[in-house]
Amino acid sequence: MNRIVHPIEQESFRRLRARLDTSHFPPLTRAVVERVIHSAADLEYASDLVTDEDDLAKAHAALHAGAPVVVDVEMVAAGITRRGTVCRLKDATSGPGLTRSAHAIRLAYEEVGPGALWVIGCAPTALEELLALDASPALVIGLPVGFVGAAESKAALRASGLPAVSNVSEKGGSAVAAAALNALLYHPTSSEETQ
């Protein structure tokens, strides 16, 4: 199903491309980079994001085949359009050595099992918990924000070898994490490209 793009969004992407040449990126990487930049009006994401086109292609296929999407907070869920998500933060509790965000990840994994796309835009402890599980994700969009643990948790994600979208710096957040997932949702499948 083709998405109708509002003229304001079209003009925003035109201006983005006038200020930054993204044509050298492979298609899915370009889609993710541009949508993340668009969501934050921050051109630095072009050199801060870390992606792998093969991982994105597999995740794109899994997403369009119906793989579940898990988010760490409702703010991320609110930003993801055209797709339901799983967020278990309301059901989670904190305890000694366990944040609510980490417990929510455990609860979500019990619900969805392996093969999900995980979108973490708020809590570094959620990303750390996901890395501690044997979750076999289709993709981890790990873009938590903050001065405590964010950059370190994203470095651990990259070191894990899991298919991922992350960034090197401390910046991130719910809007950019949702934008990265939306880029994969909005990117046409091969059957849509041939229509």
C-alpha cells in the first residue's frame, strides 16, 4: 500500500537533500539516515548512525512479513505509524538490580519470542537487558539517549554482532528510534516497486 506523503514532508526532504548529499548510501540505509535526520533536524546523524544494508534488507523483509515490533516506551510506540507495537512498560516493576525498562524487555520477550524487531529509544537499561537475553532479533534499533549509559549500551550492541541500527554519540531518543523503524515501514517492498 503506497503512502500519501504530505507536501510539507516532501519539502522538508527536498531541503534536507539540498543541504546533504545522501545519494551514496544504499537504498535502505539512505531511507533510515534521511528519516532519522528529518525527525531531529540534525544533519550530524549522517555520520553518527551505524547501519548495515544486508541487516536492513533482512529486517525490512521480516517487518513486511509481519514480525512483531517491540518498543521500550510508549513515546516510541506513538511515533511508529501504520503498525501495532508491543510495549510492556506499564506491566513492569523495578527491583534490586533491575529497572522497570529492563523488566519490560523481559516481559516483552516472553510475549513475542525470537524474530522480533526491537526499537529502543529511551532507556539504555532496556538495551542492556535485550543484549543479555538470547532474543535472536530480526533487528535492534538501539538509539537510547542520555549521558549515563547510552553511548556505552550502543557500543555493546555493535559489539554483539546482532543486526542493528545504532549511533555512536549520546544522542538519540524516541523520535529518532521511531523514525528508523518508519523508514523500513515506508520503504516499498519488491512487489510494490514493480506495481
